[in-house]
Amino acid sequence: MVYQRSGASGKVDDIQAFVEPFPATGAKYLVPLKSAGHPFWSRTGDRLYFNTSANTSMQLDVRTTPTLAFGQPRPLSRASRIEPNPAGIRRNVDALPDGRLLGVTFDASEASEFHAVLNWLPSLTAKLAR
């Protein structure tokens, strides 16, 4: 499990991320990355992704066996996606099963409608079967 905790100042520099085993054992590990907001795991469970500022994202390799170890942080491209500041808004990106990242952006000042499609997989499967 990975989560972020903001300090008392509420500033981006005061955000920390922690990793805990699942199921919980009581152990908590501080992620060695400053401003580690909006953390989430890769689908393979060997990498963490973070927003580190309003303009930058980072990735960090993680080894969980035989002991927890973190790799060196590396920049993560934001090509074709916009991420919110980690001190405020929720993240709007997640990892797809094939490892690619899916980002969703919405600018209410430019859009008069927003369409949410529920239960889209059965509809897509039916269309592809034709």
C-alpha cells in the first residue's frame, strides 16, 4: 500500500509518501523522495509514480523482496497529459494493465458538457464481436 501525508504547512515541499505491506504488519517505510504527492503503483508492483510539483512527475523503482529497497528517482514524462499540483487536487492519472499511463483532463471553462459512460466494457466487447 502507498499513501501520502501532508505536513502542517500544506505546501508541496511538505508532502511525504509512505509504503506499508499488505496485509498490514505495522511496518511503515518513508519513500526517499521529496514532495512525493499522488503516489500510485505500477500494475506490476515494481515501480511507484508521483507528482513532485505542479510541473513534474517522477518514477521510483521498488524491490519488495527479500527486503524493501528503493531505486533512484527518475523523471516521468508528462507528454500529452496535465497533472494537478500534489498539494491540492486529486490525481487524474492511473496505470493501465499494459503499463501505459492513462490521464484524464477536464477544463470546465472550455466545456459545456461532460459525458460519463458507465458499464462501457460490455458495449465495447459487443461492438468488437461484430
